[in-house]
Amino acid sequence: MQPPATSNRCKICSTPLFAFLSLGRMPIANAFLSGEDLLKPEFFYHLEAGYCPGCHMVQLLTVIPYEMYLRPDQQQKRNYLFFSSTSSHMAQHFSEFAAEITGFLKPDSLVLDVGSNDGITLQAFDRQKYRVLGIEPAHNVAEIARGKGIETLTEFFTEQLAEQIVRTKGKARAILSSNVILNIADLNAVMRCINILLEDDGIFVFEDPYLPLILQNNTYDQFYDEHIYYFTAHAIASLVQRHGMVLFDARQQEVHGGSMRFYIKRRQNISIPISPRLAELLYQEEQQGLASFDAYRTFASRADASRRELIALLRQLKSQGKRIAGYAAASKGTIVTNYCKLTPDIIEYVADSTPEKQGLYTPGMHIPVVSPEHFRSDHPDYAVVFAWNHIKEIMEKEQEYLGTGGRFIVPFPRVRII
Ligand SMILES: [Zn+2]
């Protein structure tokens, strides 16, 4: 396994980075620990993000190798704990994505999904009309996709694999990806793969969290080990241009707290016009100071203020004898608890509905994870919601807790009690 690598140079263009955000000593966000693990040394690194003045790309300074957050099972196969299809809201989102892409396809076109997870996007394509192929390095989720009849290669996205696919299946008319590109350390290599695989008039469309929304909502907890990059339209336009391609559109999506779907084509493909929406987005980014240091410097000081505010509130409640829990053992919670140093004497436990996480301890702060049933019967006075992006669903599910005097604390965009 490769060790974590730290550099203060841009991973795309080698320009020295302007490091603007430091969230301190951090464990792997999804590395929940068993009681036995607590006795062993835990891995920590310094979570720091930088802005590249050369190509506008915001990125982590330390890259944690993929192998460190994919859990090998007894047969040493890579597994991933996040299943795309668990949320019905996400299933609908991806079926709309597929419907939109279908407009670009011809009969028998090949559609690729990079990081296809359990096949949630590809299953929405009419497989009588189009050929679909998933690429998914995690065995457990790839197996679920195959169970649905979706051909899936359990491989990393490399140039060698791209050439192999072209040899066996031909080139792709559409290459898709959702919440994956931001995890790949070598984005120049990704673009080389796209160049190998894409038909001359094909499109590469991917969506990932949109950095300006992270800055706007002050959600510093979206910075974590799996997300190496944080995208603006400026950064994507610059990246793809290095590889003979053009960003021709970008559309905002209401998932994961606000994502952007980016549309890319080859430079010589003049059949697709550049969308006026993209010009507007680039203009807005400039107005917000995202093409210079300013916006990033301001964000870092707001993250620090948010931390102080949350700590002050929790300390005040503790001094009044109140009991506080956490809600949702999400990776975001690992960032908040470690950045704010919320130990089990402040947050007694975290409730989570994932059975695999119950009985474990949160990374770094070692807060026990319990079931929502335990949370409801124990009824602590307050619960800090770590999955703020699902706050509506959580409030509906916990009406009884709220109706009987329980209160949620939401850390973003401003610390508030509901
Ligand atoms: Zn750069």
C-alpha cells in the first residue's frame, strides 16, 4: 500500500498552493473502530486544503490512498460501506440523470459509469437499446450491480483498463460519473483515460459537490480524506483544456448539499454549442472571488468562528446539566467532532440506523455509536445533527423526540437549535 503523500504543489499543474484551511489532526473519516481497535494505534494526518493560483483547483495537501478507506474483508477484497441505492431520493435523482443523457445517445451506444457503485445510474438506461458498463473497484457494491444484470468491471480506472475496454467494446458515447472524480488523486490520468475512451462526438458528464455552495453554507465538514478535490467551473474548464477538451455546460443539482453537473466534449466537436448558462456561472464565480485567494481566506475564518460558536453552545448546555447526543454517524460528523474536539464527555453517543456501525466508536474522538431506538428511549435533551443534508428526513423520522421536548442542534450554515 502507498503511504499518504503530502505536497504543497498543485497535483494538476505543479504550481505552489495557497494553503487556506487547516482542520487540524484528523483520522480517516469513515474508519469507525471496534472495541478491539481502540487498543491499537489509530492513523491521523493533518487535514489541510489549498487553492492553486495557476489552475484554480482547490485540493487537499495530503492524499490518503484509496486502500486506507476501503475495508478489505477476510478474503482481502476491497469493500465500501456506502450503498448508493439506500435512499429513494437518490434513485430518483439518478434516473433523471439517465433520462437526460439518453437524449445524446444513438441505438447501441456504449454508456460507461466510472465508480458505478451498485449500478444505480446504469440500471436506469434501457438496456435493450444501449450497452452499459460499470467500473467499480469495490467488490461488495460491484457484486450488487452484477446481481441486477449490469456488467461491472471490478477495477480502478486506469489507461490500461481504458485501452482494454476500447479493444473489447469500442469507444463510449457517454462517460458518466457521480461523486467519484473528486476522489481520484491523478486527474490528469483520468482525462487521459477519457481521451482514450470517448467517441469523437461523445460527452463526459460528471457531478460532484460544488465548492461555491460549500463556501456559502460554511460547511467545512465537506472537507475530508475521500474528497481530494473541490470543484469550481473555473477549475474544471482549466483541467479539461489541458487535455484538448472543453467544458460546455454546468447544471446545479440538489443532492449532497448541492452538487454541480459538468458537461465536457472534445474541442474539435463543434456540433454542441457552449451553453450561456456556463458563461453566467463563470461570471458569478469571479464576482464571488473564487478565481483569487479572497473567498478562500474568508471561508477559513468563518469555519473557525463556527467552531467557536458550537463549542460555546455545547459547553453552556453541559454547564446547565443538559445531556447531549449526536445524530448520524456520518463522515461529516468525524470532521466536526475532531475539529471541535467533541469528546464523549460532551457528546455521550451518536445514533445511527446503519446496523454495521452500531456498537462501533467514531474515529478520533471514540464516541460510541448506538441505534436510533436507544436514542429514542434514552431521550437526551439535545442531539447534534451531523447529517445536516438530510435534516428534513431526520425531523420527519424523529417527530416524537421533537414533540416530547427533544431538540436538534444543526451546526450549519450557522449553529442553531430546532
Ligand atoms: Zn494547479
